[in-house]
Amino acid sequence: MRFGVSTFLTDRGTAPTALARAVEERGLDSLFVAEHTHIPVARRTPYPRGGELPEIYYRTLDPFVALAAAAAVTDRILLGTGIALVVQRDPITTAKEVASLDLVSGGRAVFGIGVGWNEEEMANHGTDPRTRGRLVDERLRAIRELWTQEKAEFHGEFVDFDPVYSWPKPVQRPHPPIYVGGGEGAFPRVAALGDAWLANGVPPGQLGPQIARMRNTAGRDVPVTVYGVPADPAVIEEYARLDVERLLFSLPTVPEAETLTHLDRFAKVAGRFR
């Protein structure tokens, strides 16, 4: 089982370069960062965790800019979105951003994706929340075409373009892995379009049966990464009994000195399970 870090990068937290170097120096294998373009002031959609929405949601850095900076100061760690909101992203631009990150990082990009929860946020991008699932699926298929075909074209309900040239192509073949986030409603997307399931903080007791149902839906042994895991050895021990590829420790958005303290603790806990 491998161990990485998941976090929100903001203008008030640790810089992506300092964080990425620290993650790699401590032997952790990956850095996954969240995305929100903005948060509408008049928001009706409730925060999934309850209570007030933390300000980190509307202060996030652009994930691909931040991860490119991280790539420049590291050699080994995987650099992932956790998650990129494809529901709010132009597929042609996104395909180029992911491929560019994969190129400048030497093949270390991971494209973690999801459909999102904030209906007002996605509506500001012109997305109808009622059709967001179909939209995401089409955009992912179009992105794969742009990554893998010299003359890519796509004709669908939401995405439509005649043959185009789009470079660079990703370093990884056939393309960077797509980690599909979401609950059981995302299992068909995992089956059709995913290279892994990105489970968001699912407790071990629930995760085991969900993995079995997800793999039954997919018809194959899909790898699982769990996002937002506490650095609690007892909890990690429970995850270790499951067939999980990677755990991502939940790193709070704090100043650099505090960040390093958290990372030291993560590395110590991870070392007990290697």
C-alpha cells in the first residue's frame, strides 16, 4: 500500500513548490490537489460535510498551474488532481493542460476527476446540474480522443468538433490514468472510463463492500485510492486489510511550519505499514 497527500492549495497556505519538495523528501508517493474555480456568494447548495463552507473552497489555486510548479522541483512523486471538476472545464483546453503537465513532469500526471456538488458554481460555467453526469462522460471521452489520436474528432450531445490537431500528447501511454471520484453512482463511470476509483474518505467498514460492488460493476480488478484519510494508525490498519492501492492523508491548509509537522507525522505513520 502506498501513501500520498491530498490537500487544498490556496494563497494563504504553503506554496506548492515547498509542499511538493517536502512530500517527496519524506518518501510519500503523491500529491493530489483540489479544484474550485470560485464559490457563488448566493449559494443554495448545502456543503456536503455540513455547516459553513470553509474559505479554502474559494481560495484554491488553479490545480494545473500549481502542479506544474510542483513538477519543476520534484523527480518522483505523482502529481494529481483530487478532483478536477470536468463539469466546469472545456475538454480541449483540459486535454492540453493534463498532457502538458504529463510532459513537463516526465510522465507523473494523474487526472482525478468528479462531477462536483455545487450547483451554483457549475451553473456559472453554463452547466445544467441535471445533465452533468452525461456531460462529464462525453468530455472525458473527447479528452481521451485528443490525447490518443493524431487527428481527433468528437461528435456528441454536448461536445462536438471536427478533426483537429492537438499537441503535446501525454508521455504516459495510452494516456495519464483517470481516477474517477464519487460514490456508488460513479461506478458505471469507473467501469467505462476509469483507470482507478478515487474514494472520498469512505470509512474502512463501508469501503470493503463498496470495492466489491465497484469491481463487480467494472468487471475487472480496478485499483482504489482513498482520498482524505486521517493519520490514525488504527484506521490505517483497517485500510491495510482491504485491497487498496493508495491512501491519501488529509493535509490541512496551514502555514509551512505547520505543514511540515503534519508531513513528518504522515511519514512516520506510513513507515509503520511499509
